[in-house]
Amino acid sequence: MKFIHNKKGYDLHLTGNPSQQVSPRETPEFVALVPDKIPFVKPRLKVKQGSRVQLGSVIFEDKRNPEFKFLSPGGGRVAEIVFGPRRVIQQVVVQLDRDEQHESFSSCTESQLDSMSRTSLVDAILKGGLWCLFREFPFGDIPRPEVQPPSIIVSLDSREPFQPDPAIYLADRVDLLAFGVKILRKLSDEVHVSLHQDNEAIAGQLKGVLTHRVSGPYPTGDAGVLLYRTKQHPHENKAWYISGQDLLLLAELIKTGKYPVERTVVLAGSLAHEKLHIRTRMGAPLKFISGETSQSPEHSRYIVGGIFRGYAAEKESFLDLYATSLTILPEGDKKELFGFARPGLKKPTRSRTFLSSLKTSPFEVDCGLHGEKRACINCGYCDDVCAVDILPQFALKSTLTGEVEESLAHGLLDCVNCGLCTFVCPSKIDICAILRQAKNEYYKEIS
Ligand code: SF4
Ligand code: SF4
């Protein structure tokens, strides 16, 4: 076991934390696949509106690599295919049957897994539609199956506010996780499984599985930060990663031969009707997860995937393939009279701009910028919080001036898109989004 302490980062303490209570939800009427939120994939539809599908039927494949299949999270009828601008497929919605039928895939026991070849295992994961749960550094694309990665990193927890607690999603499923790790060991010689030091409750049950204990503020626990702290050779930059919950899905598929869809999702944020963990299914509707909100929807924002890394979503949309959290916050679109002259007791600040820096209790945040965008003032706050030592302000400037090589030299490819630089920037520059876009464009150029 290795212990790694990460000094840089930032923990934002907010009101609206989820309780440890787990609420199972009834089956929703509709579920959906959201291709729009799967990076780099170019979907080719395999169904039409009105088609009958089973749980696990192919809904679309990736045009770049047709082996990558994306399966239906439910059995029933394709009720709607939503296209966006330039006919980008945004959602494929399935209305569930009362008596859902499901596809069957090959399964194996632990001893069969031991003697299984890598090729057969890869084939089983590809056909079972879960290869897309693997992502490859540094760009986050789905990796090519024939490549053996230098290592696979499993991150069991994240310090980002309002994410599922591993003690909850792993309850009674530790054996399944161990089975999942065994699968990964057939795919790569090096498998790293990390857990934050704060999660002592579940650590005792994970002996023999955990390889790293990490400590420090957000984004400690992130697979990219672990890679940055542990890598010794450039070839390790091509490691793969998968989240703890996704590894459970993978293990279940191989063990049972059935496409797994159970998700533990956190519903949180100051405007969430309830703040708790919810056992639901992949692709569930957001309004089904959220229940009622205490304010009218036009003044609340639905954030899928985390407040630093997620995105604002329509209330009528669905959980994407990777999402495990829904946060509801006030929009923050109301004008504040003489806001510039107020001491800011209720506004979080890392730069000690407001009197609130003296406060230790959690904040109720909204989504307002509370200021105008302006030029970089070289304050260095973004550098202070960057866990992978990028010097974001310099990477940003070289990116904006089109100096890609310089941006790469500053460590653009190490950026883990944690969003902290954007959060702390007093000039309100969305540094993270600019760097992410630069990284994606560079990837498209070289691939
Ligand atoms: S540059 Fe990337 S890793 Fe560093 S703080 Fe910004 S988003 Fe996070
Ligand atoms: S935090 Fe914003 S203003 Fe400060 S150095 Fe970074 S980019 Fe510039």
C-alpha cells in the first residue's frame, strides 16, 4: 500500500450535503442514452423511432470504431430520438415495458476468469457494451481494445462536493469490486485502486484490493492526479482509468451475462427537495431523480456530474452514461443592490476578498458569477490550487495566442479538468473550459 499526500487543491464546504440515507426509486417510465455527453464518439444509430428494444440491445455504435456499442438501458419501445443542431443525436429515449426483456451475454465464474484469454475477455466486454467505461489518458477517449495499457487506475472516491460515498455504493458489493479488479489485472499488468484517507469506514473491507491511500483537498482522489504523482516514465501517460461504480457494472456484466443498469446517484444542493443517495438506474430522467424543488425551475439550475466538472442540464433531460450526481442550485440571476460595497459574508472566497474568509461554516452558493469577466491580473491563485502544477495562467495565455507547443510545455496534457482554476479566478476567466477545448482540438489534430 502506498500513501500519497497532495498539498494543492481546495475543499469547498457547501450546504446541501446528501445524507447517508439511501432511497430506492421505483422504475421510471422512460430512460435514455445521451450520446451528446460521451466525448469524441460519433454515433451511428442502429434503431428508429418506434423500434422495439430489449435491455442491452444496441442503440448506436461509434462510427470511428464500430466495435464500441452503446446499449439500451431498458427494454421497451424507442419513444423519441432527439436531434440537436446539425443533426447531432442528443438523446435516444426508451419507454419501458412493464415486463422488460433483456439480452443475454456470455458470463463466467471466478475460476473461469482465471483461465480466460485476454482476447476473449475483451470480446465479452465489447459485446456487453461496457468498453466505453474505460477512458484513456491524457484525452479521455475510449481506448483501443488491442492496446495493453501501462496501468489502469480505479478511483473509488472524489472530493468534489456531492458525489456518492464509496461506503454506500460498495455496501455488500466489495466481493464484486474484487472480481472487477481481477478483470482489470487480465487487461493490464498494473492496476491501481485508490481511496481517500477520510473514507476509513470502508477501507477495512478493501484489504487486498486497495493499492493507494491518498490524502489532501479536492481533486485528490482523481485518477489523473494519482497518475501525475506516481508516473515515472513517459509511456505511463497512456494509462487507462475507470471509476469505482463503473467497475462494479463491468464486474456484474461478466459475472451474470446481463447488461447492468443500477446506479447510486447523489441528489444534493441547496434547492434539492431531498438530499440523499438514490438507488436508481442508468439513464433515468432528471425530474424523476429530483422530485420537487422548493423554487420555480427558472431560478434553479440542474447540474449533472458535479459542481466543478459537471454541466448545466435541462430539467427534461436524462442522466448520461457516466453521471452519478445531480445538484440543484439557485441560478443566482437576481441583481444584488450595491453588491460591490457589501462585505460578502455569504460568498465563498479563496482569495480572502470577502469577510466570509473568517467563517468556517458551510456556504450556500448560487451559480452567479458575481462580477464581470476581465483580463488576467497575474494573481497566481489558479497556480496555488492546481494539483498537477500546470501554471494555468501561462498555459491559458499560450493557448489564447495559438502557441500550442508552449501550452504543451506548460503541461496542458496533465490538466485533469478539475475546474478549480476557473472557480478561484477573480477575473472570472473560464480557464478550465479553455484548456479543455485546446486539449480536445489538439487531440483531433493528431488523431
Ligand atoms: S489547469 Fe486543469 S488541473 Fe489545473 S486547476 Fe485548472 S482545471 Fe484543474
Ligand atoms: S486566477 Fe485568473 S487572474 Fe489570477 S493569474 Fe490565474 S488566470 Fe490570471
